Amino acid sequence: MKRIAILIMTSMFLAGMLTACNTVKGAGKDVQKVGEKVEEAADDTGATDPR
């Protein structure tokens, strides 16, 4: 039963990802945008300060 639930959840996640990003290029842009936000958050907290 757990295996079926995991399979259904994974399928729903992948279907959502495919509809959100129609192309590999679009997926790359999404990942890049997330990376930029993480980098900004790190800069805001001082996590990237080389002390």
C-alpha cells in the first residue's frame, strides 16, 4: 500500500513539473531562479561572508 501511495505522489509531482515547465530550457530557468533566491537569502544573512 505504501508503494502505491508513493507511486501516486511521485506521478502527481512529475505531472505538475511537466505542466509548469514545457521545455528543458524552461526547467533550467526555474532552477536558476531558485538558485538566485537562495543566493540572495545567503547574502542577506551574511552566510557568504568569508571571515
